[in-house]
Amino acid sequence: MSSVPVEMKDGAVSSSKWLDAHYDPVANLYTFSSCVTLADLHGDGENKLVVGDLGTGAGNMKLKVYRGTGLLSENTLLDLPTGLVSFLMDQHEPRTPAIAVASGPFIYIYKNLRPYFKFTLPTLEINPLEQDVWNQARGDMIDPMTLKEMLEGIRDKADIPLSVRTLRFLMLEPQEMESYVNLHKEQPIRRQTVITCIATLKKNMADDDAVSCLVIGTESQDVYILDPEAFTILSKMSLPSVPTLMDVTGQFDIEFRIIVACRNGNIYILRRDSQKPKYCIELSSHPVGLVRMGKNVVVGCAQETMQSFTQKGKKLWTTYLPAPVTTMALLDLPTRGFQAVLVALANCEVHVYRDKNLVSTIKTQDVVTSICFGRYGREDGTLIMTTKGGGLIVKILKRTAVFDDRDSISGPPVAQSIRLNVPKKTKLYVDQTMRERENAVAMHRAFQMDLSRLRLAAARAYVKALESSLTPMSASLTEPLKMNAVVQGLGPSFKLTLNIQNTAACRPVMNLAISFLYDENLYSMRTAFFKIPLLVPGLNYPIDTFVECLSDKGISDIIKVFVLKEGKSTPLLTAHINMPVSEGLALN
Amino acid sequence: MGLFDKLAGWLGLKKKEVNVICLGLDNSGKTTIINQLKPSNAQAQDIVPTIGFSIEKFKTSSLSFTVFDMSGQGRYRNLWEHYYKEGQAIIFVIDSSDKLRMVVAKEELDTLLNHPDIKHRRIPILFFANKMDLRDALSSVKVSQLLCLENIKDKPWHICASNAVQGEGLQEGVDWLQDQIRTMRT
Ligand SMILES: Nc1nc2c(ncn2[C@@H]2O[C@H](COP(=O)(O)OP(=O)(O)O)[C@@H](O)[C@H]2O)c(=O)[nH]1
Ligand SMILES: [Mg+2]
């Protein structure tokens, strides 16, 4: 059997850890990480990608489902989605998850991709004074102008904020007021809040396919936990600020923790049986991404840093990032026992961090706005990203990929921990240190003085050279030139070669001339002035001329060479040539 | 070797035995294909995802096959290479409707082709672009493009579109494989 080596174009094992499974720059998907999830919607072992698409501008909001590289279905959403989760509502077979889409004060539940239920947040307490005033308006006891004045008075010192109806009324022009009042006065006042974030919490079992409660954070600074079947409120907790990002672990009936990043730049940790947060982490800048790694929290902050804390609020580390964070997600591969944090940056890169070490960098074609990592289709390690321009990127982690901490440059080098064999201190060393310690001020002064003198001398020489264009390099930006001169011969005839070079990157230099200045009693030159051709950048132009020495007294002098530019009075370059003594005359 | 077998061997009736390794990602249809190749009385009715691997033996008109049906699930794919040495032919099955994982199939194929036990052997490879009946299935030409099969220069290979559930396209592939094996010097 003949054996020929396999010659394959793509055979070389690429060093990348990711396979490019799919890229659609015009997928028309505009979304954030909170609105993307992976779920086995049809119970066939093949995970689908579920996206709450915010669309562009008003309208075009959609619930989209992808299978593999293709769009499987689209449902129109009535309002902008703020969050989307998949969860198992009940024990019924087949055990296919439902989708919950939070938008405004509502949660829309979809089962089998069909609208199934709409949950509305409870209304908030109404300001009793506001209620009073509107009651008077209903009884036609006050006119719209008085109503306005009274409501404005309440607004300025209200503990309980006013309803949207009142706020809108206060913005109206006087002529619009009457009809507005007549339209609304019969209806009861309502005050609604909106959902800012949504997550899930297992009810009473830790299994992957256990029934989960919904956990929602609201603009009214509350966190609600909802029963998965009846959608009743099981628990309500209050926060000092508006929650924006949330991570939930544990089981509702046993023990759970909710880590919430809030708009005031703090992170709070809520636990079962505590109406108020138990721990608080104060960040130096606003949180833009939140990921939990085991028992620790990793936060991406607005000031281009990433910080890690324990759940008790102890800071573990800080890492500085090369660009602002756009979004974050957890890379979890339980089958390989590997966890890392994915951080999308505004410079079109996605970084993979294990603790504070950068272990992999993915360059993307556009800025990534949402990341989701998990099982997609039948592939466990799939990374799904959508971009600012509406693109969809799917990458698959190679089966053989290993993340090596040493891949990265960050972190202390290994050499740092090796102990050096430092020799013992000598007497000389000790004396020297003593002297330095006692005379520190005087030594410093002396040094500073000499340093200043040196600087002054250097600066003077430099200025002088510049003023008289004495340097063999031209300081002019438009005519960067270099020149050197060579004298050949024994005398009385000398050959003078000037090597001129245009050091510009690509611009030629024109209209230059050379002139010589010398003692006419001592030397004669056939031509003491001539023009130079156009100088092409980078080439060396040797220019030859001849000098005759007229004296036989064995004396020599300097010949000055000037490179001149037409229309300029000062020379571009000056060179002083020290002429050798003419020895040749003796032969005559 | 029994007397009867010896006799059959002398008379040229003895069938040549070959080991065939059946590879491909999970859910590509390997087990279904092998089940179809077996005589109808030995076929299984329900096919469940293969764990680890299973060994199937069956005979065709001229050859006696021993097929190693490898599990395609990611965590079992590192078992494949332990069987490369024994294999005299490879059947590589691709789910032609799974566009997303075509890169993964290519990656596994490249790893296979670069393995020391395979790299320098002129081992025949039969590709099945399976599930051709599905609406969004890619053609066998497209599949061979995506897998860069034209770069395999030193091994005989062949690709057929197939529908393992109906048994379509399988015979063509197996005929090709038998021809290759018969011409192989052992
Ligand atoms: N439509 C269709 N389905 C197929 C075909 N071949 C296999 N299947 C189905 O694909 C699934 C996986 O097949 P299986 O043989 O277990 O794949 P394996 O993991 O590669 O062994 C089963 O549900 C098969 O019925 C085919 O050609 N067409
Ligand atoms: Mg199988």
C-alpha cells in the first residue's frame, strides 16, 4: 500500500478555540443580553434561540425563535421587551418550557409560542391628597385651573408620587384642560410601575427540569417573586434603589439569594426571610454587567473595570479593561468543569476571563450588544452574540479547546515568585547608605544643580545649531534633508563629495542650490554655486566638485557649505568642512 | 478455524472480513444507517442515542462487516481515535440539514484525517450526506464543499446523499465501499 502524506490546505490545526458556525450581518436582530435565551421549546433535545427583538425605532418589536441558522417563528410584541426568560411552569407532559416576556408593567407568557397569559403588576398606592382633589373635580366643585394649582402644590411636596394621569394633566395647555378633565375624571386614578429586570428561581427542586418561579425587579424599587402556575405574588422585597441587573440562585421554598445591581451604583444581596437587603457592595462606578461565578460576583463597571466580590461584599480583585463594557455573560461548561466570564467591549472584542486572567479574545465584526452562551441545537458550547448593527454571530467552542491561564499576559509573571539569592551587606555598603542618609538633601541639591546646568548647556547648543542651521540634518518639516561631505586627494587639488539625501517618506524636494564660502586667498573653486536636481525621497545624491589650494605654506582652512532654498534667506543646512593641509604642492 | 470455513476459503467462498468504523456527529444517523445495512431480520425497530459505542457484525454478498458505531456526542468523540488502528474503512455520516454544526463536522473530520493512525494510510472513506429528505437539507455537493473534501488527495473517498430512514442512497455507497475494499491489498 502506498502512503503519501496527507496534504491539506486547511489541515493545519488553527490555534483558535472557536469554530465560526454562522454569521449574518443583516439578521435584523436588535437586542440585549437580558432578552436572549436558549430553550428546548419543542422538547426534542434541540435547543432553540429565543430573542426579544427591540426592533428599530417605534414598532417592529418581535419575539423571534431561531433553529440552527434559520428563523423558525416570529410573534409581534406590543411593547418594548425589557427581559425574557424561559421557565417550566408545571409538571405536565410534555415538559416544554414557557417563555416570559417582560414589557412595561406586564409579563406576557407564551406556551408553545402562543400567547397564554398576561400578568399585570399590582398598582401602587395613590396619594390621598391627589385622590381628594380629583374627587372634587368629579363633583365639579373646582374648575380645571384650580385643579392644576392644587395638584402642582401636592406635586412639590408629595411623599407618594403622583399618577401618570396627573402628571400629563399638568403639562397641558389651558385650552386642552377642560376636555382632559371631563374625559378622565370618572375613572379611578391608577399608579403603575414598570418591570426593569426578570429572572427565574427554582420552586422547590434543584433539577434542571424543575418548576421555576419568576423573579421581577421594578421601577418602584421592589422585587417580586411570582408563583409559576397561579401567578400570585409569593414574596415582595424592597430595595433602596431601582434594580437593573439580577442574578438568582437557590430554591424558593428552601433558601435563595438574589444579587441585584441597582441604578444607584450599589449591589444588594437579598435572601429568603429578609425583606431588606442583607449585604451591600458599593461600587466606584455604575454596574453594566453582572455575572455570578460560584459564590462570587463579577461586575463590569462603567469605568472600564471588572471587579469581583464575595457575596458578603469583600472585594477580591479588579481588572482594567481596554474599552467600555457593553454586556457580560457566564461561560459555563459543566461537562468540562469550566467556568469563565464573557465580556463584550465597545472596541469590537469579546474577552474571556477566568478570574482576573484573560484567557481568550474574540474579535467581532461589530460591537456586541448581547451574549448568550449555552447549548444551542445539540452543541453544548455555543456562543451566540448579536451586534449593534443587528447582526447575529454564532461560534462553537472546539471540543479540544483548552484555556490556559498562562496564555494571557496579565497577572504577575512566574519569575516574580522566585526568591533571589541576595548577598550580605558589606561595610562599604552600610557606610555609603549612612552617608546618603545623612547628606540626602545636599546630594540631591548638587545633583539637581548639575542636571539643570547640563540641560541649559544642551539647550543653548541646540538653539545655536538651529539658528545657524549648523546641523547636517535639516530641521525643516517641508525639506527634511541629510548631508555629509567627504574630501579626497592630497592637494593641491581636492575632490569634494557632498552626499545629500531627502529623508521624507514620499515627498520630493525641489529648487535647492548649494553655495560655498571660503577664503579666496587660500582656495579657488571652479563653481562656488550650483543648483541641485530634484531629490527623490530615500535616494543618496553624491555631488562632486573640485577645490584648488592656492597656498604652499602648509596651512588649511574651513570651507562652509550651504544648502539653500530658492526664495529663502536662511540656509536649510550648513556644513563646515575642515580641509586637510595640501601636501601635493611640494611635488611641483 | 473450522474445517468448513477452511474449505470455503479454499474454494474462494470465504468472505473477506473487514472492520469499518462509522463516525459522525451525534444525531447524524449513524445507527440508523447501520441498522438499515443489516439483514432485515436483524434490524432494530427503535433507535436510541448510542452511548460510548456498539459493535455490529453483518454480511453482504461479498464481505463480512464488523462495524464500530461510535457515539457522536461531544464527550464520547475522544473515544473514536482508539479504533482508528483497527479500521480498514471509514463511514462518515453528516446530517445535511444541520448547517450550524457543519463546522463541527469539518473540525472532527480534519482531526480524523490528521491523526497519526489515519494520516499516512490509504484508507477509503465513504461520506453519507444523510437526511436528504428534510426540507432544508444541503445537497451532497454543497456538503462536500463545506467539508473541503476536494482537499483529500491521498485517500479514495466518495459522497452520497442518503435517507437512512427509507434506506435510500445507502446501497450506492456500500457498493462503492465494497469495490474499494476488494481492490485493497491486505
Ligand atoms: N428525516 C430523517 N431522519 C433521519 C435520517 N437518518 C436518521 N434520522 C433520524 O435522526 C435521528 C438520529 O439518528 P441516529 O441513528 O440515532 O443518529 P446517530 O447519533 O448518528 O447514531 C433519529 O431520530 C433518526 O430517526 C434521515 O435520513 N432522514
Ligand atoms: Mg448512534
